[in-house]
Amino acid sequence: MRSTSEQADGPDGPSGEVGGGAGGRPAPEEHAYPDHWEADVVLRDGGTARIRPITADDADRLVSFYEQVSDESKYYRFFAPYPRLSAKDVHRFTHHDFVDRVGLAATVGGEFIATVRYDRIDDRGRPASTPADEAEVAFLVQDAHQGRGVASALLEHIAAVARERGIRRFAAEVLPANTKMIKVFTDAGYTQKRSFEDGSVRLHLDLEPTDRSLAVQRAREQRAEARSVQRLLAPASVAVVGAGRTPGGVGRTVLRNLLGAGFTGRVYAVNPGLGPGETELDGVPAFPSVAAVGAPVDLAIVAVPAERVPEVVADCGEHGVRGLVVLSAGYAESGTEGRARQRALVRQARSYGMRIIGPNAFGIIDTAADVRLNASLAPEMPAAGRIGLFTQSAAIGVALLARLHRRGAGLSSFISAGNRADVSGNDVLQHWYDDPATDVVLLYLESIGNPRKFTRLARRTAAVKPVVVVKGARHSGSAPPGHRVPVTRVPHATVDALLRQAGVIRVDTVTELVDAGVLLAGQPLPAGPRVAILGNSESLGLLTYDACLTEGLRPQRPLDLTTAATPADFRDALAAALADDTCDAVVVTAIPWVGIEGTTEVLAASLREAVAGGGAAGAAKPVVVVHVEMGGLAEALSAATSTRPAPARTRRPTAAAPAPVPQGAPEAPEPPDPAAPARNIPAYPAAERAVRALAEAVRYGQWRRQAADPGRVPEYDAIDQAGAAALIDRVLAERGAGQESRGVTLTTDETGELLGRYGIAVRPALPAPGPDEAVAAAVRLGYPVALKTTAPHLRHRPDLGGVRLDLATEEQLRTAYAELTEALGKPEELQPVVQAMAPRGVDTVVRAAIDPAVGAVLSFGLAGAASELLGDTAHRLIPATDRDAAELVRSIRTAPLLFGWRGSAPVDTPALEELLLRVSRLVDDHPEIVSVALEPAVVAPGGVSVLGAAVRLAPPPPTTDLGPRRLPSY
């Protein structure tokens, strides 16, 4: 594909070109190097590449890159045989002004693997400058890297650069035989036109992002990041770098764990200190370096001192290792020097296209039958199961593995990421989203590096499988040492609310994490909140009944089987409950039989029999057991009978030939039964724990059903988007709000005008610096009126007496004015205003704010100190749908006041929901609006009156989740 100037003058460029300019233009003006265009990206195969602007220093790299491109690719690029670049070509392709002419390169190991460039053109296809808004674009990808998604990633980034520089359209000319390049353009999702001219395909792309282009971008992101995690979890070969020559130590321990788990691939030990003749460690081949292995190595486990890690990374990168698990400590968790070491580690690994788990990691585990990878410090391989577990803390990871093992719950995979300098919970969610081996996702997070992206990924994953999160370090006020997270102004409670909106099951402790996980992994989701309770203890049944009410469930009257009940009685009662259409879940309570041995195993068998029969009959109801001092019951129940066969799980796309078991290695355990348990019955030692887990499943099931119909963003009349944009631009221009500005607060008149353009009327409030002015204002507005102070220390504080309502006459107004000034201070201190009385109703507060880490958030609550003290505020992400607005109104604890509490008249909630949606639309349409506050908004039986409003503007903040794909930068 070639540019306009190349069409006219041949590949060498136009004959009149001087100093690298195009089409006879002068040499490009020097502009500052745009370092914010640099980005690390994950490619389709899971490897990484660095995208950066091409500069004059890249001449040798460009020549070397071009020499490795095939003649066919060169022909597709220039439409003619062109074996080498001339000096003029090299100069032209490496000298850019970063405005009208831009070149980007994708690099691995510091060398080019692909390039893209654009030249701004006018409507006749000739070289141009601003304000021309079209550019010719051309790509060249090294043959060895074609098919990795490099061109697609470059197109996303060059399109973002072009939009930043005022370019709105790309034009490209492609030979019909160059189907790969045509597909890159057509699959991108942009609005486009195609024509056939003079034997080539002419493409025009509108660079304005569309719903389809964003969906394409995110689908590519998901596939690439999921693949990058899969490459780490399912390697065909592993090298343990730092395996000690004597037993003990971190490296040797991991080597033994790998062999003990029965890893199906090849294992190598690497230790530069090997003595003469030392060729094995623990029976596996040992080498002084990765380079000396002489065979492909997919994954390297790094367990050497931090100061030696750079040479190990270089050794791995130069010999094709795909990923690293860095167990070494001494990084960002250790202070300033460690943070610098961690940044250097990430940059170095990514320069070779490798991804990192760690540093300071505990390791990774994959239980798939064709992998059986235990590249961790966990001494035992967990049983195979349906739970994916991610932790940032090694200690918590150990605790969770032990607790899940005791509860009989198996894992599909486990990742303990330590400082998560590269691979994070977001990447793991991308993998587990469509991993057929994982049914439930459990996450222990101490920080969330990109809350906006995490919320988006969690919502998508939760739509197909449960995501359970426990958040550590909630009250410390800062991220744990070693964790790099963006600054956020949003309170922790707000982030929690947004996660719940995304379908995440938020729990407070690791115990609750395990309790919810074993239920969700072993039982179906309940269809509703109706709970049947049965057992042989009336007291335990009543405790369970009370716990259900506390959690918002609808329990039936407990069925007391009496202490004389036999296991057969339990079986029959459970079978009847499972067949009963009036309940959605069953809680079985059990206490020991007095003087009878061996009943625990019999009871477990009876319950399994009832569940198996219920499953065969199609009764998909969850069953949980609450037991008191019945040792062994949980273990017996975990051996549940499967009600549906499951195929053996595999990970690798193509199975590698298994390596022979080295002589002297520990005997590998038998592979797990390929029939995955479908109905393990979870048992709990306390009614409250069982019911809390069940309630989370009920709420999640309800969210899943609602997520199928998320609602819509309605269109409203009386919205003047263009007029609002003009007002915002004028205010920002007049007040001089630059990128570093903290923002501009609109005046009362400007606020009223802006909100009015979105159909939000604010009742006028006229200043009253004296009693005569107050009377004049009342005459203008019409009695009855309200007199209130607007001083910052008194605003929205009716408890301090700064508001007088229902003043129907001049005499009442003057009296109120005198009382107000006498009690609270001089008029110039109080800043009193007069406002027409609104219909009586419920005072509410509507707010919207932009947070750089979370995005735009819409909040709602009742006005007043009580709501503020209790934190009774609901939140939703913008843009809000009609379902979101309805849930906002109903999800606060004080919501009954809106719906006729204690005989009061219900207020106009449809009008309130419309107000919320109009505010959401306003903020969504105009990213310059960083905060909106409507306080109070009085909701009466017949409408909503906004009595006070404030709006703040600032230049649009960067959107970390809406631009081209990129990994977090260091």
C-alpha cells in the first residue's frame, strides 16, 4: 500500500522533496517528541510489543527491518519491485513533524517488526497541513510477525494519534491481492467506503470511534490478554532459574513441586554455579543458563537474588522464553530503590515480548490433565475443580488453598501475582471469562490498578460465571507496598457499589470468599429468595430462619424432623423439598445423634442420593448443610455424586509429547477423574455463614436474570447538546482553564442556562442583601417564598436555622429577615436569597462526578445530616439506563420515604428517575463537566423542583479505558 506522493513520483518520493518533506514541502518543523504515544501492547498470540514514534535515530533499525521483509510484502507496500530503501527514503521515513507526518513502529527486543505512517492530504490527495482533516496511511509488517495482530494494534494507535492531531479520515490504497491488509481495515469497525480504481482498492475510513470499532477493539484485547495468561499457565516446557545445587531454597522447592505434581511438559534446572560434570538436579537436565538448554523454553521460574534478575531476563528474552514467574523479592515492596528496580524489570521483559507474574510472587498452578503445572511454593497440588483463584498476597494464597482443600473444593488454576507489576487481576479475568475449565472466579485483591477496566471486565465475566471478590487494605488509606495504582477521589464504599452494579459478589473476609465459592462451584443458582429449612434440631432451624430474614431471604417455616430422624428421613424430606415448587433453595440443619456411631457417612450418602434424584428430575435448586459438631460431614459431602458427565479438561491447543519421568524424581500422582463433580454439597459449621453464602447466590442469580435486559438510555426532548457544548467552550475559553487547571465553577446564571439546555429547570433564587431587596424579590417571584442563607458554612444546613419557609406576606418576610440576621450574623456574611416556595415533598440530592480512575459516577440519596452520617447513598456508572435510575431510587435504605411511608403521599418517582437520566446524559455528552450537584431536589407527588445547583468544568481528563489498547505504563 502506498501514499499519494509515492503514486505520483515512485517509491523514492517526489523529485522536489527537500529534507524529507512530502510533495515539495519544506522540511518538517521540529515538535516535541510525543512520549505519551509510547505504549506496550499484547498481541494476538499473547506476546507483547512496544509501539513508539519513529525518530531520526531509527535509520539503521529501519534499514535492518526492511531487509528482513519479503519481496512480496515490499511489492504490496510500494506496488512495484523495491528491494532496498534509498538514503532519501530512509531520511523521509525517519523524519516526521509529529503533526502532518507521523510514523509509528512496533518493536520487539528494540528492533522494528512493523511500521505505520500517515501523511496529511487535502481533498485532491496532495500533501497538506492543518486544517486539512484527511491523511493517507500505509503499513508494513515483517513477514515473520504477520498474523500476530500487529497491524491491527498499530491501526488503533495511529488512529488515536491522528484524532489528536485533528485528522478525521484515513485513506489507503491496497492491491486486491493484499487480502490481509484489506481485512485489517475492514475488520476494524470504523465507518468506511471502498472503491476500485486503476487496479487497486481505495479505502476511506472515518476515524470517529463507533460502537462496533470499540467492540472490535475490546474483543481483540480480550483474546490477546487471555492468550497471554494461557501461555503462562499451559507451557510445554519450564526452566527453573535459580534451582540450588543442594536441597532447600526457593528454586529447588519449586523444582520439586513441579515434578511432584506430574507436570506433563519438559522441565529444566538452570544454575550458573553448576560444577564440572553436574548435569542433573532432582533427576532433570541442569544447565548453567537458558541459552545452554538448546531447546525451546516457554516459561521461566526466576528464583535468584534481585540484583541478578536483569541478566536472567536478558538470557530468557534472547532465547525465546515466552513468560516469566518472578519469585524474587526486593522490588517495590522494599522502597524507592526497589520501585526503580521493578520498573526496569517490566520494561526489560516487555522489550523481549514477555509477560511477568510478580515480582515477589508465590507462583502459579494449573490442574488441567494435560498440564498439571505446580510452579509455586505450594507443597501439594490442589485437586482439579471448577474454581479459578487469584491472589496478590502469598500468605492469603496459602490460607485460601488450605481452606478450599479442607472443604473439598478443587481448582482449575491459581495465580498469586505478588506485586502484580505486569499480569494483574484484569488479565486473569480476561482468561477466565471464556475458560471452559473455570465456573467460578475468586479474587483476593489488595488494590485495583484500573478500576474502570476491572468493572467492565467483571461485568462481562459475571454475566456468564460468578465473580467473588474480597478486598484487602480497605481502610489503610493507601495501596500496599509494591502496588502501583492511580489516585482516586472516590470513596471505597462507592467503588464497592459500582462493583456490585457490575455483578461482582463482594464479601468482606477470606472465610466468606471460600463459603461463597464452594457453594457457587457445587450448586446451581437459586431461582429466587424462597428457602426451605429442614433438620433434626428445632433450635438450629430457628437460628437458620432468623439468619434468612436478616439477609433478606424469604424462609418457610422450618420442618423439624425431631432428634429421632434417621438418615432416610433426611433423604425423603430433602427430596420432597427439591420437588416443591414453592421453594428455590434448601438448607439442611443437622446435629449429632446421641450414642450412635457411623451416622455421619450414612447421612452424607442419603443427602447425596436425594440431590442426585432431584437433579435427575430437573429440580435445579441449591442445597446447603448446617451442621454442629459433626466431624467428617463436610468431607463426606464433598464426594458428591455427579449428575452430569464432564470431559477431561485440557489447556494446550496442541498437546506436546510428554517428557519421560527423570530418574530419581518423585512419583507423579494419578491424574484426576475426568468426570468433574457437579453437585458437591457445601457444609457450614454455622447457620449465619451458610445463609450469607446462599443470600449472595440469590442476589447474584437475580442480577444475572436482570443483566439479560440491562435497560436502555432513553431519548428525551428539550435537549440542546450543541448549545450546551458552545456554552462550555465559551466558559473554558474565557476563564483560561488549561490542562493543569483545577477547574471552573459556573455562576448561578451559567449553571441555570447549562442545565436548562438539558431540560433541567432550577428555581431562581434572587439575592437579598437587605430587607427591602428581599421584599422586592418576593414581589417579583410571588408569595409564598423561602428566605435562606447561601454562605458556605451554612449552605444545606437547615439544622442551623438558616432557612425560613412559607413566608406568605411582606410582614412575615421582614420579621424572618430580622430574626435571621440577629441570630446568625450580618447580611454580607449570610448572603441571603429569596426563592419561590416549591411544592412540599422529600428533599433529595443528585450528584455526578468524574473520577480519573473510575470514570463518571451518578449518585443519589436523601438530603440531610442523617443520610450523610449513615452513608446512605447509591451509585451507578454513567451512562445510566432506565433500569439503573429505577434501582438508584429504590436501593437506598431511606427509599420507603419516597413510596408513602407511614401513610404519607407517594412522590413522583418517574419524574425523579427522569431527572437522574437527564443528569447522566449531560455528563456523558460533555466530558468537560467534572461535577454536578443538585441539592436539594424536592420530589413532590406531582414533579421535581431543583432548588440549588452547582456545576464545575475542567478540560476533559484522559480516559484510561477508551483509547487504544495498552498495558499499564512504567
